[in-house]
Amino acid sequence: MISGVLQADADATVAYRDRLAARAGGRPCIGLSWRSSNAVYGAQKSLALTDLAPLLRARPDLFWVDLQYGETAPERAEAGDLLWHDPAIDPLRDLDATAAQYAALDLVITTSNTAAHLAGALGLPTWLLLPAPGFGLLWYWQLERADSPFYPSMRCFRQTTPGDWAGVVAAVRMTLDSELPPKP
């Protein structure tokens, strides 16, 4: 793993990893965040959890963890309750617990939001879902790179057509299937 500029508390991470292991039953643990609350670009950087549901349904051999800040119960119910939400973690009020949760995961998949920056700063394997250029793309994700010069452990998956999250989700699924092949 690439070392990050931030480090989660080691004891809290071990405790959280044990907590996940008890629920995941040996499955790899993947954290997921899908929307941004940015007042200017949030809508363009966000997708619905239902857009990700085909990915989650296709890979029941993975343990999916809700990293989205804010209320997610209605979205999780609409998507079929395919990911686990830990009510003990409040990413808006407890950054230490949130960092330990992230550090206990095998992978973070997120849109451009706080989760992306925290996971990247922790040096965690992070897959970033990005909108197509053209609406004022934030400079730090750059246009011609599939990685991030600021977060070496990050990989970028970009829309080729504005609003086409299905293509991004398909690319993530292909990469996930290649790097973490489904278990029979």
C-alpha cells in the first residue's frame, strides 16, 4: 500500500477491521460514496446509488460499505439494501473514526467529494468516478490522466459523454472483475 500524508489511528483501524471481518465473512470490503454536496458542481459530480446497484448486485462476493455522508437510508432502500451502513460512524462529526473505517477497507470507490480526498490522503486504493469535462472541472483531477499527481494510490474513471454514469460504472466493473475476480 502507498503511504499517505495522513494516518488513521492504528488501534482504531484494527478494531474496525475486526468489526468488518465479523460482518463480511471473509469477503473483500469495498467502501462506496456516490454524491457531492458541493453547491456549485455537486449535481454534476454525483450519481444515484441506483446507478451503482447493478455493480453491487453483480458482485455479492464483495462486502459493500456505505461511506456516503448524510442520510442514505432512503437511497439504500431504493437500491435494494445492497451495502452496509454503520450507524456508529458519523463522517460529518468524527474524522478519526471515519479515517479508521476507511483504512480498514480494501478499496474505496467514490465520486469527487470529501471521501475521495480523505481516502487519497490516507494512501488507500481509491477509484474516483468523474464527470465528463466541460462544466468547469476542478483543476486537481486534470483531464489527461488516469491517476492523480496528488494521491498516488488513486485511479480515475471518467465519463466520455456528459451524464453517462453507466459507462463509468461498466469500466469500474470490468476493472474490478479483472483485479478481484468473482469467486464461484
